[in-house]
Amino acid sequence: MVGRARADAGQHQALPPPRFVGRARELAALDDALGSAPAVVLLDGEAGIGKTRLLREALRLQAKKGRRALVGACPELRVPYTLGAVVDAVRDGADNVAALRLSGLGGALRPLFPEWADDLPPAPEPLHDATAARHRLFRAFVELLGRLDVAVLAIEDVHWADEATLEFLLFLVSRRPQAGSVVLTYRRDEVPPDSLLLRLTSRPPADAHLVRLTLQPLDVGETASLVSSMLTGHHVSHEFAAFLHARTEGVPLAVEESVRLMHDRADLVRQDGGWARRRLERIDVPPTIRDAVLHRVGRVGPDTRTVLYAAAVLSGPADDATLRAVTGLPDDGFAAPAAEALGGGLLRELKPRQWSFRHSLASHAVYEAIPAEERRAMHLRAGHALEQWPQPPVAQLARHFRLAGDVEAACRYTEEAADLCLQSGDVVTAALLMHSLVATMAVPVESLVRLVTEIQFQALPGSDPFSEIIESLRSALDAQALTPEQQASVRFQIGRLLMAAGRMEAGRAEILTAEPHLRPDSPEAARARILLALPLGDARPVTEHLQWLREAPPTAKPMTSLDRLQVSVERAFALLMLGEETGWEEARHIPDVVPDPRDASIVTIGHANVGEAAMRWGRYDEARTRLARARTLAERHQLLDYLDSVASSLAHLDWFVGAWSGLAERAARLGVADAVRLKDRCEAALVEGLILGATGEREAALERLAFAGRDDQQRIEATSASARLHLRDGDVAEALRLTDDVAETVVGSGIWTRASDFTPVRVAALAAAGRFDDAVRLTGTFERALGDKEAPAPQASLMLCRAVLAEADGRLAEAAGLFAQVADAWQALPRPYDAMLARERHVRCLLADGGEESVLLPRLSDVRRALSALGARADSARLARFINERGSGTRRARGRGRPSYGNQLSPRELEVARLLLEGRTNRQIADVLVVSTQTVASQVRSAMRKLQVPSRTGVALKVVELGLLDEQGPALPGDEGNHPRRA
């Protein structure tokens, strides 16, 4: 079913750094300043505003002009080291001090550059005057910078600079002539009041060429350009850009970090040709900005800090009355700390008597620092205060009461807020509101079941939206005194979520326990029977699954239209998965368009699931139509998770119908994305493994197929594909082992919808192992289960089984005819890859039956070209080798038609027997004789029948006993006698 669990492993591909945007004017000014006479450039702006990026771009321009620059940064340390930023800048820029031919003054640099001891002049005599010693050191640095031909010295974050560094910078810019330009970046509001930097910024040398640049936040358009540059240049929706700009105030670092966080948490999605957000949850604060804010908050008084805490709890513009109520401060004790908070720059007055944090990221940083008990008390006060508003903001009230721990109020306001969201078509926020409530609070059982039923999990982002809710439901079972009916209702919810998460047997067990205690005419009881009818998980007879559907009571009057739609859609899927043609009639009642978002969710999953079932039946046009409808509905109603499910199903469909162009890349992207749920990642991995197998990358194919097998719905086809690869390599034992594990699940249960791709592989493995009777019985079981159903793909698979049996039994002419019919059946679907493989086996059987190579080899060449055009490089190369081997040999002329040998072994059967005597496997024999392993298996089977022996070993012993082989044996192509005979 669609929307299952995603895997919790794997990593995203990293986002690229953003393009430099919104700073053209400042860049031109900085470049102009650095390109003229030595200048002093003061570049200020808040944390994350882009000072470093602007500086880097300017210095890149200077480098193109041959002007050398050194860059250092002042670290945020309580006890900084002397001239740390300057030392780091010089150390990074100098690699051969000895070649600089420094004067004796350079010896003063020894304490700061001990690694240069062998190259610096001797240390000068110590000076007892500290000021003189420092002045000498400064002059040494000036000489060093001159010898290095430094045109620009840039020091970043000088608000954290130690006193020595600031003194050196003052010394440097005060010298005449000024040796080179100096660029200083800093945050004006974080400069200590007694810092020497204030002297440099407020009273620079009178004749200095001073340039001041203050960076402002990006606007919405610039924000969109920055985000687009991180997302491979694709269009960014205006809504998303405005949302991000509002949350980050246009601070580039905040925008970048927020986009990275949303990318990592899968909050970004391609929609309508552009990028948009998945959800409206708050953006986590990048650590660097958080640390800066908390450092400032730590310097204010306790009442001022309380005001900041209250503003953070309110998380948005607040009037002074509400803010005062949340602080809990007395009326006469509020004004002074509020004024201090406003004056400190963290808060701003939007309009008279309405305040908020100047930066939302600062608000989040402060919020996270509030002690837990104080935070809960403030949320409770905030809830009570907002309830007094003329139009209470229900979404805010839901949040405040939830975080305050008031369950009754939180449930009431959450459901009110979710209803408002649904009325406006915002399914995502509605789901998030209810999910957050259920996951974080011990909700009474009646409300709990109602809320869980209403959560639209497919709208939730993340790889696993189920576990937290399942845990809350289990906690309710353990902690609350429940009636048997209440327990059953909770268990049913646990079971259906476990199945949605891909844990089929665990979910089935919960529903089996719950089902007897559910009210018989309830929607839960009807849905429980349908879920138990689904043929997922371990093998059960098809009759058992159908019994659950037949026992379902008629729809009861209390059932809402939504419940009736849910039951109808799930019943159609169950019938189709059980191979019942009545499911198609049920599926025809699924509407194409629905206005209600809750109906849309059910209808979307219905079309997607019917599309999946249609693929199993081989009705590929129907599958594509259904999946297209599901995609349209998912996009229209924000059911973003369904887009991944539809994408993986469409990739699977494209594999079948031969639309392979770009398919491997599409599947690979889906298969490794953390945010894609397990079912969809596994389906994508299946497609990737199938393509890798067709292109000859065997080990990679087996690895992806093994991953695909982690999901119940992909396990059987993944196992079949792996077994097919092992058969191709002649490893019959491994093919048997793999298919042994699932044979009963697939065929023994009578559920033919799971057997279409499995049965032909299993039959081929049994035949190649000499277990012909088992292969016949398996084919019969499949045929009885399938009957005359209008299921083109399974019917073609059944015909393929018959062809394999005929070939294995030595009835080559009959096998050739059957393979030709199989090829036609596959092509009609269309399923070109399987059609070409069947066409190849048709020709090989004709060749093995004595057909004319001059006629048949060109046919194989046509097949090879078709395989190559499709992208099946491994098969194309294999056929090319075969054609070259057969085309380059000479054949004795003989009459037309195949000679009859009666009960005597044919020359080819004698060749096979000789190689069996040497202990070779079917694969090795096929390589020597340049035929397929299936042809070898057929010839072994024929020899066993003619010699009346039960095994391959019996053939080898019998030909020796009868003296059918001479001492040396016939010379065989590719065999130079290097293999010793075995007696």
C-alpha cells in the first residue's frame, strides 16, 4: 500500500554553497576602495549578514589584479592569544620566510612563530619597557607585511579582538605612508564599551581614506535568488521565499542554515516546477547565531531576562499588556526591564506598544534557554492571556496549552485549529497540529483514538511519522483503565499504523487481538477485516484472506460518508491484491475529483494502490492512468508524501514498459533519500537493481535488490531478480536457495498476484537442478490459482513456465513455439525487455533443434540490437559473443531438418555427458558449448531419460559403463584438454 515506512538509513547529497547575491553595490564600493590609495574599510553588520562572503568576493577580485591579501579572524575566547588574528593571517600567507631577507627586527617575531626559528634573524636584546617591546614587535610585523608584498590585510570579527591586536591595527593605519589597505569586519552592537575599536571607528586618522559599509538584510527577491542558487538554480516559489524571509529577516546565514536544516529534514519539495516547503514547523536556530544571542542575554539583569523569556514564549509581536501578563512581573516592575530589553537591541518596537524580537532566530535561541518549569508557567499565562483577546488565536492557544501541559484545553484548541486548517485546504498543518499533540501529551483515550484517526500521516514529513504515535497509543493501553472495547479501539489503531509502517505481521497480530472486541457494525470493525484480508506479510491461504472480506457486515447507518469511502477504497485494493476481478468494479467507484481534503487523502491513496495492483495484473495503461490521478490529487491537496510513493511506482512501471531513459538516475535519487519512506525507497532500489542487472553491474545489482527485499511488497520481485542473476551465472544452487525461502508464500498460498515474476524463475531453477517433476507441479499450482483471469502479465508468465518446461524436457520445437508466443504476449503489454529475452530463447531453441544458422543468427542480431537500444548492455554483449562464436565456425553440410537419434544420445548430448564426467557445472558446460544454461539442462534431462538414470551423476557413470566415449573424447570448441577426467 502507498505511504509506508521509509528507511532510517542513508544520507542526503549535500547542498552547494549559495551564490553571492544582493551585494552588488557593496562589492563595487569595496573593490573601488581597495583598488585606489591604501584605505581603511570598516564593514559592520549583525551575525550572519554576509560580511565574510562580501570580503571573500572582494579579495577574489583583488587577486585577479595581482594584489595579495592576508586574512585573519579573531576567535571568541575569554583569554585570547596575543595578536592571534594577525599571526594566523601571516602564517597562512608566508611559506618561505628565509627568502624574505628580514632585518634584525624580524627576530622579534620568534616568540609568535617558533616554527620559523631557523629562518628568522636572531632574537633582539630584550626590552624592559613593555610599550617599547610591543612597538618593536609591531614594526617587525609591518616589515614582514611589506616583504610579503601584502596589499590588503583583512581581520574579521574585531569586536572579539584582544587589546594587542587592536593596538596593532591602530598602529598600522596611523603610519604614513600607510603600507596597505586594512579591512575590518565587526558587529557594532557587540563592541565592548571600552574597546579600542571604538577609537578606530569613531576617530580614525584625519587623512585616512576611510570607507564605511553597513550590510542590510536581503529582501524577498534576493532571498529567493539565494535559495535558488542552493537548489541547483530551480525556481523558488514566492510563498516559500516570503515564508523564509519572514522567519530569517533576510539574514543570509540564517537563510542558508535554515534551508540546509529543511533540506536535511526533508522539508523541501519540488512542486509545480519550483521549490516549496513541506511544513510550517519552526526553524531550528543555527548554533553560531544561538551562541551569540545567548551571550548577550547572559549580560542583562534577571527581570530583563524575564521580559526576553516572555517575548520568546509568545514567539511573535506582542502588545505590552500581553507581554506583561506572561512575565508575571508586577505592573510597577515591568517598565524598566522592558525598556532595557528594547534598548539592548534584541527587541524592537514594531509600532507603539507592540514589541517583538528583532530577529526570529534570536527568539528561538532565547526560548531554548528558558528553564523548563519557568517555560511551562509562561506558556500557561500566555494561554490565559490570549483567551481574553476578542478573537482568540486558536492555533497559538493550542500550542501554549500543549506546552503548558493543560490536556483538556490543548485538545480543544488543537481540534479547532485543525478544522480551520482543513477548511482552508491546509492538510499539512492540520496533521502537524494533531500529531504534535498526540506525540507529546497523555491524551484521554476517547480523544486519543479520535485524533489518531483524523491524522493524515501521508501529509507528514520525515521518514517515520508513525513510531511516536504508536508509542503514545501503547502508553494509553498501559496507563489508562480501559474497557475491552476501548482497548480494542486502541489496538486497532496500533495495528493499522504498524502495517502502514511496513511491520505487517506485528500489525496483523494487534488487529487480530482487537477484532473480536470491536463493535461489529463500526467502521473500525469493517476496516479491521479488510486489513486482515490483505495478502501482505507471511503466507496464508487465499481462502483465509477472502473469508475476512466475506464476513464483513453490511455498511451500518452510523458510518459517515468519509468512513464509507475509506472502507470502499480499501476493499477494492484488497480484492485486487487477492486476484479477484470484482475488485475492478469496486475500483471504478473511486472518484477522480473530491473537494474535501480528508476525502482527497483517501481517494489519492486509492488511485495509487489500484495503480500498483494494475501493474501486478499487467494492465499498464490502467496503472499509469491511476498513478497520474494520484499525483494530481497529491499535488493539489498538499499530500506531499504521496508524491514519493507515486514517483517510485511510476519508476517501476517505466521499468516494465521499457521507458529506461534516465530511469536509473531517478530510481537512485529516490532510493537514497532519507526522507522517502521505506516502501518507496525499496521500490526505487528494486528498479535500480533491475537496471543494474540488465547493464551488467552484477554486484551492485544484488546489493540494491537485497535492500529492496526489506519491504514486504518488493521482497518477492527482488528475490526473483536476484535468483535470475544467479541462474544467468550458472549458480543453480543459490537460485534454488533464494526461491526456496519464499516459494510457499508466493505460490503455495494461491495468491497469484504475487507469483507473476517469481514462478518462471523458480521453475527454471528447478528444471536446471534436474527437479523436473517439481517444476511441473509448481507450474500446475500457478495455473490453477490464475485460472482464466484477464491478467496479461501473469498469463504471459504462465506461458513462459510452459516454455521453460518444454525446453528442459528436450521438446525444443515445442519450446521454440511457446517462447515465440511468450514474446508476443510480453510485447503486447508492452514489456519489451522480457519480450526480447523470450525472442532470444525462441531462436536458441530453433538452433539447438538443428535450425539453419544462416537464417537464425540474423534474427538473434535483431534481438541484440533491440536489447542494446533499450539499454540492456549485458544481454546485448552476451548475445554478441554468442553470435560471433557461432558465426565464425564452420558447419558440415547436411540435409534440412533435425536428424532423429531415437534412444541414442545425440552428438551434443555426448558432448554434454563428457563434460559432466569432468565434473563441470551447467554454467561451465554452457560456456564451453556457447549455449544457454537452459539448453544444457534440457540436454542433461534428455540424456537422463534415454539412459534411464535419475541424476546427472548417473549420466556420467552410464556413458563410461557403456563405453560411449572414446579415451580422448571429441574435440570441443574452447576446450584444449586442460581439464582432467574424473572416473
